[in-house]
Amino acid sequence: MSRTEKLAQTTAFVSIALIAAVWLAFPALDASLLLFGSTVKIHLSSVWQFGLIAMVLALIGTQSIIYSKDCSLARCATFWGLPCGIVAAGVFLIDSFSWPLGEMIMALLTALGFITAANLQTQTFKQHSSGWYAVRQGLSLVAYAVAGLLFFGVARYQPGLILTLSGVFMIALGTASEIFRNAGVPIRELWFYSALSALVICELELAISFVAMPPRLNAGVLFLVFYSMTGLAQQSLLGRLNRRVLSEYALLCTGGLLFLYVIFR
């Protein structure tokens, strides 16, 4: 089966799961787990039950699309974050709508976003093709947008400290791996800096959890730090990190924090 056929098949399965999330209503699932001496309460609405199914289908489909003998598991895993993140962001938006037609439109747009991202990812294999650099830059921009939206989703739901930290870590790790892969970073450095970025964001969210902060401000701070960290890491790996770049990112962080404080306090 060709990659195009696998992509079409995966998109069909993901679309069915997303449409089912809109039209079918299952009882909510509630569970409690004891982790590290703390009780973790899990609540999954009907939308998120189908959303998790759609994310699993997206993950399996993406792996089948990009798999080859020359692609190790560590390399293949860098492709998982963005498609799954797009589906998760779409499910969050579907869950935020109260208008059935709007939910259906968002489900179809999510499926369109998934197939577009997966198709662009396959184009990055052709390193000497025309538009290769533009495709990689576009995927990085989408990854940043998905990260920002999902940071806001986690801050809005507030599922509990452990689940919040776990969610923030996975969001940062998945999107950072996409961003660093598009920058041409070697695989070991890619996962090291992706994990480092995720850990820093996780620690920042832990610190924010002790402060009463609105969800939009919370998400804005996380995104600003995430963007700065991944940007500085890329510049360092490419040998472009100097005083000018540090000054630009410092000004960006300072201005961004002031803007977020004034707008969302």
C-alpha cells in the first residue's frame, strides 16, 4: 500500500472518530488513581473519549505512513507529535463549541489539518526538492500554534496537578521534536533538547500552579518561554547563537511578558 493510500485511509478513520465525537453521546467516564500518595481524578467526557480514539488512530496511521527501513524508531517518533497535537487541539475546540454545526465544521477542519500536516511531513523526506525549506518552516509554525492552543486547553481544564504537568510535558515534548527535526538537528541532540524544553516547561507550570493565574495568562507565559527556549536551542545547534540573538530573545520575552500581564491580568 502506498503512502497516499495509507494517508487517505488514516484520515478516513480519524474523520469518523471526530464526527462520532460530535453526534454520539456516551456516558462520561470517571476514575480515581492513587499516584505518589495523591489521588488523581480522571474525568473523560464523551467528546474526549472519541478524541482519544482519534488520537490513537492518528498516531498509528502516522507511523504507518512514514515508516521505512531507513527510519529508526527514534527518528519516526519525531513525526508523531504534530498530527496527534492537531487532533487534540481540534477535540478541544469541538468540546468548546455549543453549536452542533460549529462542532461538525471544526471536526472536518481538524481532519483537513491532519491530512495537510501528514502530507507536508512526507514532503520533508525530499531534501533537495523545491520548496523544501518553506515546508519545514510551515510545519514549525503549525507546531508552535498547536502548542499554544493546547497549553491554553490544559490551563482551562485544570485536570489536577499531576495530569496538568503530564499534559504540559507531552505537549512540549511532541511539538519540540517536530520543531527541532525541521531545523535539521541530529537525532540525539533533538531528543535531548526536546526533553530539556519539556522539563523546563513542566517546572514552570509547577511554579505557576502555586499562583492564582488566569488560563490565558498561564498559557501565554508557557508559550512564550517554550518559543524562546526552542528558538535559542536551534540557534545554538546551528552555530548562530551570539549576543545579538540573545538580546533579541531577551527583548521578546520582556515585551511579551509585559503584554500578557497588561492584557490578561
